[in-house]
Amino acid sequence: MADGTSFEVDPDQVTSGSSLITELGSFAWDILGQFNNVMADTSWTGTDSNGHKIRDNFVQNRDSTTNTLTSLAQALERTGEATIMNLNAAQGTQDDIIDGINEQSGEYGARRG
């Protein structure tokens, strides 16, 4: 907001910010892949009754973390995409308004009002 009565957007800044958000989403996907690779092995828990309890707890926590990282990556990715969609919509609306003003000013010649 510039003066409290109009909305202003710097498209380059919005695009840059959206790119950063999308990049964070990519990093989250990468981290998720690495996490899944490292945490896949449960053989260290053993095969006795205590090992089964440890494995069950480990798998539950691992899966919960995987779900959280997946949600985070999806949210970041979608936020980046939605930001660009909103920017495009705002620019389209602005272009339509400017075209309408130009058409109206053409109908009145050079006069205003």
C-alpha cells in the first residue's frame, strides 16, 4: 500500500519471493528423500521382543516425520505457485483496467470527465 488508498505490487519482488518459496519446497523434498534413505533401515532394532517395541516406536516416529516433511514440501511448493498465479491475476486485472481507461478516454477525445 502506497498511500492507504491504492494497492501497489512490485512484480519483480513478488516473483523473486515466489522463487525463493518454491526453492524452499525443493529443498524440503530433497531433505525428505535423504531422511527416507537414512531412516529406512530398521535392522538395528533387533528381532527380540524389545527390538520389536523399539522398531514399532521408531517406525511410528519416522512415518510421522515423513508425513510432516511431505506436507511442508507440498505447502511451500503450492504457495510459490499460488503466489505467481495471484500476481498474474493482479497484472491481468490491472491491464484490463488500463485498457478500459484508454478506451473511455478515446471516446471522449482528450477530455476527462
